[in-house]
Amino acid sequence: DQQVKQNSPSLSVQEGRISILNCDYTNSMFDYFLWYKKYPAEGPTFLISISSIKDKNEDGRFTVFLNKSAKHLSLHIVPSQPGDSAVYFCAARGLNTGNQFYFGTGTSLTVIP
Amino acid sequence: EAGVAQSPRYKIIEKRQSVAFWCNPISGHATLYWYQQILGQGPKLLIQFQNNGVVDDSQLPKDRFSAERLKGVDSTLKIQPAKLEDSAVYLCASSLERGRNTIYFGEGSWLTVV
């Protein structure tokens, strides 16, 4: 049962443009969402998070948007840089998940110089 | 601040053999997690510890997988006997306490079963 879905396995963006990575979830009890970035041969590193009481959280070039009614969140990277090329995972945790985080399958972002 | 440490980084074993992975969480982090990440998939929780007690092991294949965190600090994950489908990255993560919103991952232990 895939409760968190990332339907785009890959995305290519020109350097300097905006990257938009999408994530959908099915569990309406999810109340906290995170994005992780993963380089090859490394573990995922925390990038940005958002609570369900907000609809936007910004940290430098990274902004996460949450649409609770659509059960959808997105990560915007502006401007995109070649160093942003990595696999991005979204994760969610809910009141009824025993503090367990559920991860999507990841989107591989390539930023073309 | 030192991150989550894992070893070994890479391991190749034959099916039916055993393997053990070690994890040392970030200092002071009470909650420790083991995740399994199969190629092309997202991380899947195997087991969660709070100090030295198991909080959630519902997705741990207990017939072949075991994990312990005896002193509430470092942890060991064992697979015996290994199957081909156990080939994956085993990620250890930690958080300050259960319910804290951010978990921090180690670099992972890459297992190939042949």
C-alpha cells in the first residue's frame, strides 16, 4: 500500500530555471511532510519540511507547498543549479502511523548546465 | 556534530549466508530506525527503537532479520539466512526522540546477495 507517491521518476531542468517536484499522498491523517535529497552512494539528507498547519515553507532556494484538500505537495527549487542533481524523496508522517515515516519512490532530478 | 555512522559500507554475500550491519546514531538521539531501500523504491521502515526498546517492528521479517540496541546507543541489524531479495541498501537513521519531526540518515550499508 503506497501511501506516498511520486509519479515522476525523473525530471530534467536547465540551470537557472525552476524545478518542480511533486508528491501525492493518500492518508488524510498525515500531519508532517519532509523532503530529502540523495546523492549516489550516500544516505538521504534532510532538505525541508512542512507541517499540515501551513501551506508553504521557504528556505533559501527551496520552497515546499502543501495542498491538503488535494493531498498534494510540491518542492520548488529556484534557481536550479547543477549541484541540485540528485534523487529527491518526499516523506510523510501521521497521527495514526505510530510516528513512522512513509517515503515515496523518489524523483531523479538532472540540472543541465 | 557527528552524523549517523554505519558499517560496513558494502557487503557481498552468497544466499543463505549471514550478515550484520552496525549503526551508531547521532549523540543524544533516543530514537533509532533501520530502513531497507531496494533499488528504485523509497526507504521502508524495518524497525524503530526508542532507547533500547522496540517501538515498531511490524515490517521486520522476523524469520530471518533481527535487530538489537542493547545499551540504547548503537545498534546491530542481522540477516540470517540471506535471500537474493534482501539485496538492498540498509539505512540507519536517528531522531532526537520519538515523534520528533526530522530523522537523520547515515550513508547506508549496501548489501548484494548472490
